[in-house]
Amino acid sequence: MEIKNQTKIICQIKDLIESARRNLEKQINTTMLLTYWNVGKIIVEYEQNGNIKAEYGKSLLKNLSKQLSNDIGRGFSISNMQLMRRFFLEYPNQQTVSVKLSWSHYCELLSISDLNARGFYEKESINSSWSIRELKRQISTSLFERLLLSDGNKNKEKVLELSKQGVVYKKPTDILKEPYVFEFLGIPENKPMLERDLEKALIDKIENFLLELGRGFMFVGSQQRLTLGNIHYYVDMVFYNKILKAYVLIDLKMQALKPENIGQMNAYLNYYANEVNDEGDAAPIGIILCADKSEIVAEYALGGLENQIFTSKYTYYIPNKEELIKQVEEVIKNQNGN
């Protein structure tokens, strides 16, 4: 009994200390952000009051960096001073600075010149509690552009919606990306693989795959068996999205999309809707991830189906950002008739 009480006391003390550490980290982070914002403000106001030209501004930052580094210590390199200055210029209203993000997050966000894209990554970092590593990964894989390309209604309103709110999960299409990026697997683009090998690789890196899928996903299992007419079938991967309250069935295809792939997924969704869904669950969602697809094949194969089936490509390497941006701009131009 005494050992049990001691264990309880130890757990209480550990919880108290861990809570205190978290609160201290939050306080330190808040203080650091506000301090760096005010440093930037002082620099900008000094420049404006003295009508300092750009070439003298560089000299000012160099001198400040040298003096502050000597007097205070590390953290005041010229590049860091430039970031503090820009931090204030880009976020002139201090109330728009989120203390849920770290200085490292803002340094990464300030590297994004497109304000719509920056706004999106900032909101998603807050909404999804991305670490700085996760934020860097989403920026490098062009998540903003991939979400825009996956939406059937690609227009300026969608761009603004993402930049102001991040991803808002209201309908199944909100979870889609085009393409899905599996660079975390470290698989060469042209290496031949079997579907079961790709599936195993994704399961081995399930945390990375969940990050790629998006917010609210929980892994249910792989090779989930269902029986139709005494014949067993197996769904490659099954997830549940807590936000949409729906099962998400994923089928992996190593080749180009075929019409029969969609028919098979349609049967899976009918089974889940009738046999697996609980009261309160939304209609299940099917995503066929394929190495390639024809938009014409997808359009005709999906036509007339009531179930929510979507197709998307996947890639093993980080896609070319400039090419994705070009595609987004072209689509928006065509949609808006400009």
C-alpha cells in the first residue's frame, strides 16, 4: 500500500513539474517574440526618423549587430537583426503575432514572399500545431499549391480562404491533395515496387503519412478484410477522420488509374456504409492513389456514382514548386476568365 501511495505522489509531482515547464516555455516564447518585434520596431522607427537610406541601413544593422553581440551575447547576428526588422514590417500590428508559434516558425514564414501562401502556412501551423520541422516539410512540398490543384473549384476565392483560415474541413474534397508526396520514404522515383511494399513502407512511416494526409486522421489498419458473396477482399489502408467523422479508405495502385479500380472502391464504400459505419458516422470516403491518371478516365469512371470516390497521383520526390505555381496560376486564370 505504501509503494502504491509513493507511486501516486511521484506521478503528481512529475505532472506538476511538467506543467510548470510547459508554462515556462510559453512565457519564454511569448517574451522572445514580443522582444524581437520591439527590436524591429526600434530599428524601423530610427531609420524613418533619420531618413536613413538603404545603404546606410545595412551599415546600421552591422554596427548594431557587432555592439549587441559584444554587450549581450549570441542571437544578434546581422541576419537575425534583419529578420527582426522585417518581422515588425510584415506584422506591424503586434496583436496579429501568434504566441502559439515560435521565433523559428516566424523566421521560416518570413522566407515566403507570397502573402497568401504565408498566411496559409501560418494558420495551418497554429491549427495543426506543426513543429518547425513539420512546417519546413509542408513548405518544401508545396502544400498550398497542391491543395489548390486538388480542388474542383479553383479560383481566387479559394486562395483567399486558405490564406485566411487554413484548411477548413467541411466536405470530403477538403482533405484532398494533388499530388500526394511520399518523399519521406526515400524511394527513388523510377524504382519498381509492388503495392504491398509501398503499403508496408507507408505503415513503417505512419507518422509521416498522417502528416501528409492532414489534420484529424487516425490509422485504423491495413489490409482490412471485407466479405462479399463469400469472397474476401482487402482494403489497402483504412483511416478515420475525426473532423469529418468518416472512414477514409485508401487503395494504392502502382500503375495508371483504370475504370475497374473505381468500381472496386465503390463496392468497398457500399460495404462500409452498410456494415461498418456507426450511428453518427458520415458516408465513407474513398481515395485511389495511383502512379498516374487520365482526367478523362477519372471523369467517365466516376460519373453517376453516389459514393464519394476521389483519385489523386502520388510521387516519391518533392515536386517542382515553380511548375505547381504555374499550374495554379493557369487554372485560376482560366476559371476567372482573365
